[in-house]
Amino acid sequence: MKSFVVSVAFITLVSPALAAPRNSLLIEDMTWTEVRDAIAAGKTTAIYYAASTEQNGPGVALGKHVFIAHYLSQKIAAQLGNALVYPTLPFAPTGDWGVASPGTIDPAKKTGHMRYAGSVNLSEEAFGAVAHDVALSAISAGFKSVVLMCDHGGKAQSQLNQVAKAMNAEWGPKGIHVYYIPDLYFKEKDVMRERLQKLGIPEDRHAGTDDTSELTYIDKMVNGKSSKWVHSNKLVNGREGDGSGVDGDQTKATLALGKLFTDAKISFAVNQIEESIAAGK
């Protein structure tokens, strides 16, 4: 009997995933009947928060946006109170693959993040098509509001805007709405610029103080004292064209800034989602 108890305790310690979280707002953690019942009970908003797998210099993991989106989406859903979260899309438009001819990659033709190993690029059309199909799946499931947002900038943002407008025009007259939520991304950048200016830190363009602070904070919240995604001894103060992949000063990143910036994203997203649903347009 004693050995059985010890075995069960050991399995519990090494396999926490065996005990599924019953209060999760992630539909990937839920059964289909739990999603059905949650919608019936008032969880009528679906969150689609896309991300990107892209280089962030030698000290920050390629999944930076993925980890941020996955963490913040749950915080946003919890504050809304009526939302569930669809799985985070880990890919976005990030540059050109460098295909020179069938079966040939020309390094000189690579652009953006695709110049660095590990980055993943989706065409704009593919990125938009996935957002459309996930949103349509949410509508099919019974959600009345679907919100689209992304932690990655550039063409990903414009694609989500186009998808939301087209789908809302189709489904809006039936009382079902698809909203694009840009404030999470763009208004947080305004907060970042203002704060960095006060601190005398140059504005960063990619993977600098802003992004690195956010991931440093989330890394601590998720992984505790054992940093998994940010390697402080490899952080750099880089500029476009220097070969680091960084355009900003990662070495100025702090937990306090990370909390400030992530809290701003949550607040901006919740406010815009609530305002959009209240307007019903």
C-alpha cells in the first residue's frame, strides 16, 4: 500500500499535465461539452490572439510573441468575464523566404526576420485565411463576438483588420460580430515611447527594451526563478544592420517595465473589446 501511495505521489509531481485545469479559459484545455456549456452560460466572446515565431537576437527566444500572447490572452479573458481563448497562432508574415527559383534559396533575397535562422514566415494570404477560418469556427460554435488581435506588427495587423471588416459585414446583420482590436498593439507602443523617453532610453524598433521587458516579466510569472526564455548574459544593445537582429537596447529591460507594458496591453484590449461589443457594430 505504501509503495502505491509513493508511486501516485511521484506521478503527480512529475506529471502535472495529467490533472487538467478545470477553471481554464483556454479552449485547448477544455472538452467540447465544456465549451458548449460555457457558451450557453454566457461565455459568448471568442478571443483570437495571433503571434509570431521570429528572431529576437541572441538572448531572447524566438517564441517571444507566442509566450506573451498566450499569457496575456488569459488575463484579458479573465477581466472580460465572458470570454474564452482560442489557441495562439504562432506564425505571421515576417519577411521573404529567399526563393530564387524552384528548389533554390538565395540568401541575398531573404528579407526581414527570415534573414535569421528559426524565423517562420506565413504569406499575408495564409495568415489572413487562418484568422478567417478560426473566427468562422468560433461563430459556428455559437460565439456571438469574435475579437482578432496580434502581438506582431506590420502586415499582420492590416490583415486582421481586413478580415474583421469583411466578416463583420457578412455576419453583423445577423447579430454576430467580428472585431479587430488594434489598441493592444499600437497604444502600448505609445506608452513605451513615452516611458523610454522619460528614462532617457532610445526608442526601440525590434526586440529592444519594450519586448524584452515584457518577456522577462512573463518568463518570471510562468517559469519562476528559472528563466527559460530570456538569457540576460546574451542581451545586446543593437541596431538594424549590425547583424544582431536587435534594434534597441535589450540590456535596459526590467521586470517593472515588463509589468507596466503588459498591464497596458491588457487594459487597452479589455477597454476596446468592451466598447466594441457595447456599440454592436
